Amino acid sequence: MSEIILVVGAHADDVDFSTSGTMSKWAKEGKEIHYLICTNGDKGGTQNEHTPEELVEIRKGEQIAAANIVGVKEVHFLGRGDGELMPDMKLREDIVRVIRQVKPDKMFSFDPANQSFDGFHLFHPDHRAVAISVFDAIYPAAKNRLYFPHLLEEGLEPHKVNELYFYGTKEPNIWIDISDTIDQKIACLREHKSQFSDMRAEMIEQFVRQRCMDAGKEKGLEYAEAFRMISFPF
Ligand SMILES: [Zn+2]
């Protein structure tokens, strides 16, 4: 049976910045990839030409287009308001529900160990909420039938995730060679047209290529994505 991967992002485009090179590679290898996007993107974007309702539809479409480039099997959306995620029991339950539906072997999310507040992107409130909530959903709620017992009535049995990969981490311990899929990663980012003007897309492409080159350098790889992986052996 092919391995199942669930990548969680707060916003449309988070997963493309952080994991789309690895996911493109793994999809080609036959792994089953799922995305879970927690917010609906209703406050995202630099141009003011769209209403929040229009943005929700546009960003959903952009994320699905990017996922199609990767070869993702399904994109799951929680549809929460942009900037409104809290690491509470409701968010934990919603993530547990998707874990029990998808039954992933491996998951990817933001790194909850990032607490330095020495920049802005990693410390977006939604990113921090997802980082904590994904860990808390995997351990121990998803695998314990006494958490959210009504999920059993929905037919959702407990499920144990084996490995969690943190992206955007400051202390990577695993490097994935994405030299063959860096162009797919750039193509994914370019699908998020509502977020970037053409000029900004050029800058972002240069930035992402450089970041992946830097990540690969110490391992002798042309381009890499770097993660901190922890395992849940039992
Ligand atoms: Zn984000």
C-alpha cells in the first residue's frame, strides 16, 4: 500500500512555500498526498480589488491549481476566517477529524519550537496556532478513542501518525533533494496570483530558489527542502 502524507497549512500558499518540492517528488514516487488548509483566505492579498467573499473562492481555486501541479489527491479546507485560528479544542478536533479520515503515515506542519519572534512570517498568529494544534492533534488525540468520542459515531476510528515533519524550522535534521522538482515548486507558487504581482512573483522565485540552494548546500545538493522530523514509535 502506498504511503499516505498529510500536509497542513494555515493559508493557501503555505504548503507551496514549504513542501511542494518534496510533495512533487513523492507524488511521482507513488505516495498519496493530501493537503489540509485551515483558513479560507478572506483577508489575504495585497490588492484591494476583491471582496472577502471573492477572495475565498479565488484562493481556493489557486490552491487547487497548485495542488494539481504537484499531483495531490485531495485538498481539504477547514474554511476558518483568516487570522482567526486559535489553538483550542475545536481546531484540534477539526484536525483530528481529517487525520482519522485520511489516515496519514507522515504529516507536515509549522514548527512549534519556533518561539524567537525574530521575524514576522513564521510568527503569524495562524502559523503559531497550526503548529501547536497539529502536534496536539497527533499526540495523543487522534490515536485515543476517548478524545472526541462523537467522531466514533461518524465512523472515524483512532489513527496513529508515525512521523511529523516541521517546516520553516530553525533546526532541521532531514534534507530532501528537490533538484528535479524545483521548477514544479516555482510553478506552484506562481498559481497564487492574487497574492503576488508579476514583479513580486519574480522576487519570490529568486528568494525561494536561493533558500532551497542554501538548504541543499551543506548536504551537497543543488536544491533541498529542510525539515525537523520527530517520530511517534508507539
Ligand atoms: Zn501563511
